[in-house]
Amino acid sequence: MSAPARTRRSPARPPRSADALNRPALRIGPASWPWRPRAALVCLAVTVLLAAAFLRALVAFDSADVGLAEVTAVLLGGGDPGQRFIVWELRMPRALTGALVGAALGLSGAILQSVARNPLASPDTLGIGWGAAIGAVAVIVLGGSAGGVSGAAAQFGVPAGAIAGGLAAALAVFGLSWRSGVHSNRLLLVGIAVSLTCANLVYWLMTWTDLDSAARAQTWVTGSLHAADWDRAGAAAVTLAVLIPAALAAGRALGALGLGDDAARGLGVRVDAARLVLLAVSALLVCVATSAAGPINFVALAAPQIAMRLCRAAQPPPAASMLLGGALTLVADQLAAGLFAPTQLPVGVFTAVLGAPYLMYLIVLRHREARL
Amino acid sequence: MTTSATAPPRAPGAAAAAPAAAPRLRRRLAGLVLLLAVLALCAVLSVAVGSRAIAPAEVWRTLLAPDGGEASTIVHALRLPRTLLGVVVGAALGVAGVLMQSHTRNPIADPSLLGVAYGAACAVVLSVFLLGLTDLSAYVWSAIGGALAASVAVFAIASGGSRGPTPMTLLLAGAAMTALLSAITSAVVLLDERSLEVYRFWRVGSLSGRPAGVTDQILPFIAAGLVLAAAGARGMNALALGDDVATALGHRVRLIRASGVAAIALLAGASVAATGPIGFVGLVAPHAARAVTGPDHRWLVPYAALCGAALVLAADVAGRVVRGSGEVEVGIVLAVLGGPFFIALVRRKRLVEL
């Protein structure tokens, strides 16, 4: 990755050196951000989309006679107990898990792609998601044979297993691709090998157990939101409530890192520490997302790239990628559930069918630029 | 000027090369005999070892004189067909790996890594779903067609613009293709119970539980593929020098390439139709073979066939032994062992700079 500033094929941009100098800044205490109207507008629009998708998710997945008006009433505190139960206990966990998981994946993908400076880097191609799946399935399978996973084991054991597995996979990928520095292409090759190995270890683990645990493990492997409940949504929400602000705060270093290590040092960024923190946070985000819903493919790959093009930014913007990831996951879940009704396809299947061609398109595009 | 200057030292070198060829030939022949011995050992183990313990003497006796007893049934109806299938599929995958690596000039090509195997699997599931085919002799054709389509598509995507494909783009395109095709496959399976019955074997390759006579049904296709590969060995040696040089030497480059692609589709498609995608054989076997034979395809192809067969049988036996009851599918064993091999390859080669 020694190449200097990249030439992206973006729409023609006016020369804006003067424009950039006059740009007002947003200052809160010691922190400041450049004020980018377009990025703010995109974030607003995506937030509206996310809210709409979330509201739609609250009426989408079952046939109970609780429509949009009733849902709105329940959300505002009204409704009868039956309606409150349906909305809060049945529908809310799935919608919330979808939004949170998608947001975590989008944010994590934005950070990984910026740090690796490669649009093809994502938790899918780096094997972190499958590493997390190993951890989660190991807890289900080994805990299952000791008397069924429930309560504390399901609420804390599965996320803990996923985090341990995902971090181990991330460490393995980075360690194995280290040869006097991490070359981002070698990183991707090793990542693909690690994810293949991890996927097969998951299949192996699933043969260790009885049918019941295997069926439960299967939901992790396909990446679905069917089985979302408050146990999972709650655990994910609590961890993400810590991780997302941490990631957004650490993400402030991304702009400087994008200028190259030397320039970033000159701007006062502790390069190695910042990169380590960013990688750790993005790996943790993927682990939490995977423990809640299994490996949902390609959201982390596509959301940052789309957000980057929408914002016309040089790097995947973290906040917009996060919001877009949530919106995309919710929309994909509803499409996957509705397209072949009454059979509800897992959301992971649907994101893969849409995302894989997008990855192919990116490969062709990168190749044309003679950068791969 | 330069030619006349270099000519004198070269002449004795060429003279010395003639006697040097004899030990190399001897070494290659010895290697071939050794490989045959290893394959025979693996085949013996594959017949003798299983979850149902049968004494070796008993196995030997029933092998020579089937008596219709339980041990005899297990050996003749389960273990022998399984061993045969392993040999055929392993040889096919090993040779398919050689062909893919040579034609793409890429040391990390493998039918399952580049999505070709999943093309075959997806085509089979789709033909079960759409056309209602249930017989292997019917859907082996769609498997071969799927393998062909997937390999052409992956190669086209990886080639992208004007430059040829690099290992990096090929592998990424293969990963994307694999993700797409397995997602389509699982969607079809979720929508249609009948396809699930067929598909259960396709997620991870397995030699066990296949219908009787499956080896006979795929044998013609695999034999055709092996013959094509053997016939193209000389041409692939020339292609290694570059397309222009091969043309100048009188080889028909397009014909060699077309027959290579056809052979890959036949070998990969037929073996996937029989066992499901078994990964990493096509990666490991050619590299192991090349370590002994060097780049000469006339030796590389038979070596890789034997290596692949031995590898699949060994992995199958390992999968039977590793747990007391039940067994681990051969595809899983090979993927878990092949992943580290692949990483070592990526670390060793100056691959990423290609």
C-alpha cells in the first residue's frame, strides 16, 4: 500500500481548495469536525430511511392484526395489553436486532476499509465473522451437551464465545499475514483461507451434537433474524451502546491515517496505537453482531462503499456507513421474508445474493484502476 | 556476437544434461512407484478401518470369499465402493487442480476455491428444483454445465479490464462466486424439500452414503477428462513459455485452452455430482507432485492424480478414526488440513506482488 493518493472514479469534482479553506468547523470543547453539508444531508436522509424501515419492520413479519396505527399507538404508550405484547415482545426484538446488527457491521466495515485502505477488506473477507461463529457454535454445542443452553449461558456465554472466537480469528489473520508489515493483499488471501477453515470447523462442531443443538447452531450459520429475542437483542444493545461511541470517537483518527503514516504522525496521531484500537473495536463490533444474528454477509462490505459514494467522501464515512448498514439490513430482512412468503428466507441468504455481485463489480472496478 | 560468446560454454552443458536426465528419470519413476505404494496402503486402510471394527484377517477372508455375512456385506457393499469412489474423485480433483493452476498461471487455483465446485453443486440443486431430475446420471450433465459456466464467469470477472487475472482477483472472484452460489443454493433448498434431500450432501463433500453404482456413472466423464488432460500435457508445457512462444513452436493455443477448460469442467463437475465439493485436493496435490516432478506436465498429471487419490482416501480414513462413533466428512477434514497449507503457500510465495 505504498501508492500515493488514489484516483477514484468518482463524478467530476470541482477544484475546491478555496472552498475547503473557507469551510466552517463544528467545535465542541477541544474537539472539532469539518462541517460537510452533503455528508450531513446524507446522514439525515439515511436516518429517515432507517426509521421508516424500522417502523415497517414492526408490522412486517407476522399476520397478527396489529397495523401501523396500532403500532404507533403502542410506541407512544397506548394500546391494549395484547397489542403491547405483540409489538414489544414479538416484533421489537427482531427489528431492534436487525438495526443494531446492521449498524455494527456497517461501522466495522467502514473502519476496516479505511485502515486497510482497501475497499475489499471487510469482516467477510477477513474471516472475523466465521471466527465469531466458531465461538458461538462451540458454546451452543458444548454447553448444549451439558444440559441445554439457556439463561446465563445464552445471554452471556454465546456473545463471550463469539467475541473470543472472532478476536482469535482476527489475531490469526493479522499475525499470519505479518511479514515485516501487513500487505493488504496478503491480508485478504490469508483472511479467505482462515474463513474457509473456520467455516468447516463450524460444520464439524455441528456434527458433535444432537439434532436440537445442531438446529440451533444452524441459525447462527445461515445468519438470520428469525430467532431474535430480548436475550440476544438486549446483550447486543448493551455491548453496542459502549462500542459504537468508542468506535466513532476512535474514528476521528481515520482522516489523518488516510493521509499516510508519516503525515498522520505529523498531525499528532499516535499511529500504531490508533490503528490497534480501531482494529480491535471493529473486530469487537463484528463479534457482537455475529453473536446476535450469525454471519450476515456483505453488509459490512457494501454499506461503507455506498455511503462513501453518496457522501462523495475520500474514505468510508463511519456515521453514514453505520446508519446505512442498519437500514440495509432491515430492508434486506423484510425483502427476504416477504419475497417467497410464506417461507421466510434468512436475511444472510438475501444479503449474499445482492452483495456478491457487488463484490464482483468492485473487483472489476479495482482491476480497471490497475491497483490490485 | 553474444550468441557466439555464449555458445562454447553451453555446448558442454548440453552434453552433460544428457547423462543427468537418467537419474532424474529414475527419481521420477521411483517416486511414481512410491506413490502407488502409498495409494495402495491408503486403499487397504480404507477397506480395513471403519466405525464397525472388523479384524484384518476377517476383512481379508471376506474380500477373497464373500459369504453374505455382516462383515462381508460391510466390506463389499460399503467400504469397497467408498474406496473406489475416493480414488476416482481424488484423481479427478488432483488433475483438475493441475489444469487450473497451469491455465491460469496461478499457484493458488483449486476447483472449490475458485467457485467451480459450487457452480456444479448449484446447477445440480437447480435442476432438481426446476426440472425434477433425481437420478445422478441425469444431473451429472447439469453439474458439468454448472462447472463450465462458473469457471468461465470467475475467469471473466477476475480478468476485469485488459490485464490478465492475478491470483488475488481470481481468488476474490472465486470467493464472491462461492458466496453467491451457496446463497442461491440454500435459498432453493429452503423453498423446496425435495432439493434438500439432494443438497444435504453438497454442503460438505462426503464419500459415505452415496447411492450404489455412483462410481460407474461418473467414470466415463472422468476418464474423458483424464484423457483430455493427458493429451494436452505437451501443449501445457509449451503454454508455460507464453502464448506467443507456444504458437511459434507450432502449438494451437486456442485448442489447448479449450480442451483444458473442457477437461476441468468434466473432472470437477462429475466429481462434485458424485460427492459434493471437496476442497483443497486440487490445491495440495499439484504442489506435492510438483515438488518431485518439476514443471513437466507429462509427469505432473499422473503424479497429481495419484497424490489426489491418496490424499482423499487418507482424509476419509482420518475422518472415520478421529471420533469414536459417527464420522467427519472428508470435505471437512481436507478443509481443516488444507487451510494451513494454503496460508503457508501465501506466505512463502511472492504471490501478492504478481
